[in-house]
Amino acid sequence: MKEMTETGPLATAPATSNLPELSVSELAQAVKRTVERDFDRVRVRGELGRVLIAKSGHLYVDLKDENATISTVMWKLNVQQLSFKPEEGLEVVVEGRLSTYPGRSQYQLIAERMAPAGVGALLAQLEKLKAKLAAEGLFAPGRKKPIPYLPRVIGVVTSPTGAVIRDILHRLSERFPRRVILWPVLVQGPEAAGQVARAIKGFNALQGADRPDVLIVARGGGSIEDLWAFNEEIVVRAAAASDIPLISAVGHETDTTLIDFASDLRAPTPTGAAEKAVPVRAELIERVTSIEGRLKNGLVRGLERRRTELRAAAAKLPRLETLFQIPQQRFDRAAERLNAALVANTRAAQSKLDRVSARLRPEALVNDIARRRDLLSRCAVRLQPAIARTLLNHRKHLDASGRMLESLSHKRVLERGFVMVHREDGTLVRAGKDLNAGDVVDLTFADDHRTAVIDPPADVAKPKLKPAKPPGGQGSLF
């Protein structure tokens, strides 16, 4: 075999260094350990560039300034602890540790905490979200619902351990004690916004006697970071969608959060929310008492005025004696005419009775009955001959009609030599033109029936004739 020279394709490089030989993975791991050891904890301020939340829940962003960019990753558990929504262009402060990603030979920042860099960044994010929700109409005045004057049940969404709930209960007991249902929530921190939104939705889902007539969402004062949960979009949308009228009381009078714009009424403080929820009982009682007194006085004055008007109207009416004078006079005259009319009517009735009585004497009745019996006997004697004559006349008329019917019968015509011609189907032949050669016809004579064929052609066999109908059948001449 031919030996290759050092200038050939299989020549080996001379050993000119004593450095240990490392694989790519070993070098990448060594760099990773060095970076993580020397930059164990770092705090970096910068602007968010590309922002990506993967389906796994991990956050991938670019942290940059005017000269450099660092790839940053935040794992899902830490993302869930964020109190704001990372957006491109937002300046933040990130705390974590440096590491490398060997798969791409790049270093990256593993973020464990992230917060907006100062109040200015939070306010900018707040204004952006406010403009977005306002454009959707969530803050429109037309969406506001009136607060009930005297609610039966009041729902409160706040912390169960703070001074807020005690102030609300104290002020309600002073003004007008009402039934209060507390939905305990966190009012600060990453989980606060979700709990507040679920509490508002939970109150709206209640039915029956436990459903509140008004809601109070309350929290004490604090910084903008402390109150940030009430600026979250999920809370604002839940407040705007509430079917129950909602009063917001977050922070002090100078504090403003987005839930204040979406609520139906904003109170400067939690105590102020209690004051707006119910009236003062003592003032209400005093007002009702005052209205009751005014009502009684009005009734008394009204009755007095009606009484005065009635007396004035009664004074204008004529006296009772004057009203009855003319009717009394008419009654007296009618009474006088009534006596005379009764006498005259009695006399006329007596005269008529006398005339009738004269006709009802026994002798007259006997004569009348005898006369009517004689008339009945004469009528009976004349009735028998009249009946006999009538029957005789009817019998003569019936005999004449029978003779006429017999003379008009078709049999008499046949006896004079005529014949009735019928087709096979029994229809009467009225004219010779209605028959065709070869037609079979029935001939009816005065004493018999025969069957004949009309002028059969010479080349056509004679049809078998049907037997003649028995004598005695009567056809129609017409």
C-alpha cells in the first residue's frame, strides 16, 4: 500500500498546544456554570420588546435598552404571580438570575419577579386599558342602574379582616340596619383581581332571599400598586356586567380606579358607600311623621272646605215646603177626579152586567139550546145525501180519466198496424236514418215480439238472433 505523505489528504496536525480537548456540550455546560455562578442574582431595568406567552404558560420576552437586548424567560408559576399584563414598550424592573441556553449558544435572563418601572409606567398602562374599555362602552352613563332607596339585602365584597368591613357595618347600624352578606376576598396581590371578579359574579348568580339588592366593592387606601387589582380588566368587566346595582368604594376620596368608572355609583370611601346604600332611619321616620302630619292637616282642611261648600250650596236650594206645593196641588185635583171616575165606571159596569144577566136567564138558555139542537139535526139530514153526490161525481171523473188513458195507450196504436222498433240496448228508434245496415233490432207488435236485421250485406253472415222477448212487455212510444 502506498504511504501517504504529510501533505496528503490524511495528514495529521502537529501537536502545538497542551490545552485539554473539550466537546461542544462540555464547553457549553462550563460556560453555563460560570455564568450562573458569577451572576447568581441580578436586577435589571429595561423596556419590553417582543412579548410571547406560550401555550404552556411560560413567558418569553426581550429586555432591551438603546444599546443591547437580553432574552428573558419567566416560568409559568412566576407568570401567574404577576400583578400586571406585560406589553411591548412597557418599562419594567426584572429580578432573577443569568443562565445560558446551550441549544442556541446564547445567554438569557431567568426572571423570577417583574414589576413596572415606576408609577409612570403603571399610569401609562392604566390609561391604555381605560381607553380600550371606554371605547367598548363599558363606562357609558346609559349603562348605569339606579341604586335602590332602601335595599333589603346588601352584598359586600372586601377583606373579612380589615377595617373596611367594620366601618361599613358600623355605619349601616347607625343609619338603617340591614341584612349584610360578606363575600371575603383578597384586596391586594396577584390573586385579588380573580377573587373580586368571581365574588361579583357569584352574588349575581344567587337567587331567592339571599340575592342582594345592591353590592358594595370596597377597599381601604394605598398606593397605586396596592390598588392595582381594581384596575384589572377582569374586575372592570365583571362590574360592568353585574345585574345588581354596584357601588365602588376603593381607596380614599382622591384614589381613582377603573372599577369606579364601570360601577353604577362611586363612593369616596367605604363609609361613604354605606351612607349611599341606605338612608338615615331617624331622618326617614321624621320625614314620614312630617308627611303624616301634613296629610292629616290636609284632610282636615279639605273636609272643612267641603263642609263650607255644602252649606253654601244648601242655602241656595228652595225650601222643602215650596218644592212640594205644586205636586201636592196636582195630587188633590187627581184625587177629586178619581172619586167621580170611580162612580161613573161603577155605573157603566153595572149596566153591562145587567144586560148580560138578562141574556143569561134559564128560559133564554133553554130556548137557545133547543134552537141550536134543531139546527144541528137539519144539518145532519142534509149531510148524508151531500156525501153520496160527492162520491158519485168523483167516481165518474175517475172512469172518464181511465178511458182517456186507455185510448192514448201505445197498445191501441199497435193494434192499428204499427210496430215499435228498439235497438239491442233497448233504446227506441225514432227514424230510419238512425239505423245502419247490419243493425239488430227488436220489433214489438200488438200481440208478439220479433228480432230482425237491417239490410244485411250479401257478404256478411247473418248474426245469430236473440230470442224474442216474451209478450206482454210494454215499450215507450216516445
